[in-house]
Amino acid sequence: MDFTKHAFFEGKNVLLSDAKISIATHGFLYGTAVFGGMRAYWNEEKQRLFVFRPYDHLHRLLNSGKMMAMKIPYDEENLIQLTVDLLRLDNWKQDLYLRPTIYKADTGIGVRLHDLKDEFCMFVMAYEPYVKNDTNAHVTVSSWRRIDDNVIPARGKIAGAYANSALAKTDANLAGFDEAVVLDSHGHVSEGSAMNIFIVRDGVLITPPITDNILEGITRRSIIELARKELGLDVVERSIDRTEVFIADEMFMTGTAAQVVAVTRVDHRPVGTGSMGPVTTKLRTMFDDVVRAKNPKYSSWNVEV
């Protein structure tokens, strides 16, 4: 992987090799960290780099921090400026993935959230496809259930909670599938291992509500808006039964790293025709134009570096 030369660490930009924490750090020992996944896209025609919806991503990061009793001396605008400054430092000219993180920085043993120092850091890396088979993904319903809001809040990107995602993802991959579909404690479709889920049934776009233990995805929100405004689709947020994915006309997953992944088979059953459908195809194309600042209608979603 091609990483940035610099990172933001403990209040300043430093060489990535100097951005180090102790193995006794609380965030490392107990998973007491929250993070964001952000993307920046290179527009070849404009010869410019654009960060996609940074305010929304950083607002969610700060909200995740609130859930974990964290407080840092930055607001969304401060963090956007830090992001732009860091990207300019290494003069990137390609698609990127950014990882801002807030973590409990004290060292020592003790399970708690209070009376601990909070720190912010961020590194950048060149983008690599999250799901390589993103136009023809084959998925399986996982035996692992999604964490519940009363266990670890799924709407927050809490580092320790991603052990749940890792269990589902690895079991799916080792069984020969590209991704997992994870059910909630009631048996409803919740998410992929780290992606939101959509299905198309009879011309209606359906996605689980934010109360079904899902991450409140920024890409999810963007796709809902594009589907309504650009395709004129009826978008319904409701619980999805497990068997509905077997009889859906189309299915796709969304996420910052993954973007829009077309799902064509679930547990060896074809979804619709067994190939990427027209709604998914159109949304993938529109989303790619929007994130690269090629659609002026959505220019407010992009911050130029």
C-alpha cells in the first residue's frame, strides 16, 4: 500500500514514520477509538483533488466521539482545514482514502472511558478497491449477528466494534464469497460487513432504517438523494426480511471505501437476472461523477484541495 509521507499526529503534521503510539495505549488495548473513512478523488480534467463531503464525515466522527465520552479541541471546520493542509503537504494526484481517528491516548490498564486524554490523528493512503468484484459480487448471509445499539452503538464508527465486521467478512471470504450480509438481532437485514445495503423491488429502492443497527452512512445518504432527485425513484427506509434479498430485482451495497458494489448472487441464488441491474448501473455512474466534482449540481459536496 502507498501511504502518505506525512500524518497529523498530536497537534501537528509529522512524518508518518514518527506518528507512533505506545503498545500500552488505552485505545490499542481496549478498542477505545473512533474513526472516519473519507475519500478524496483526483479529477484529471481539472487537475485538482476533491475531498468528498468532509463536513458530514467529520461531523459523524465527532458524534462517534461523543458516544465514547471523547472531546478534542477541533470542530468540523478546523478538521476540514487540517485535512486540506495534510493533503497539500504531499501533493497527491490520485484517488485517496483518509483515516481520521480520535483515541484514548493515556497508557495503562483499566476499562473505562472517563479521566483519559483524547487525541486526534489522521493518515492518508492511495485508494485500493475495497471489493475487487464490485460489479458482480457474490455474498452470503452471515451466521454472525450485527451488534445492537444497546451493546455497542452501530451508528458510531467505534474501533472495537469492527471485530464484529471482521468475523463476518473473514468467514464469508474463506467460504468463497466476496462479502457478507449481516442480520440484526431480530433477523432483519442490517448491513454488509462494513457497508450499507439497498434492494430494488418493483421499481422501489428499499434500505434498512437507521434504527436497524446500521451505520448512518454518508454514501448511503448520498445515494438516497441521487435516487430521488435524479432517477425519480421512490426510496423507502424500512426493515428488510432475509428472504427479500432472494426475490429482489437488484441489490447493491454502499460505503466510503466500497462506493457502490453490485450484488448479483446471494447464497448461490441469482439476484434478479444475475447481473448488475439498470438502477445500480445508473447510480454507480452518477456517484462517480459527483465525487469527482463533475456534476456542478452537487458541487457543495466537494471541497477542493
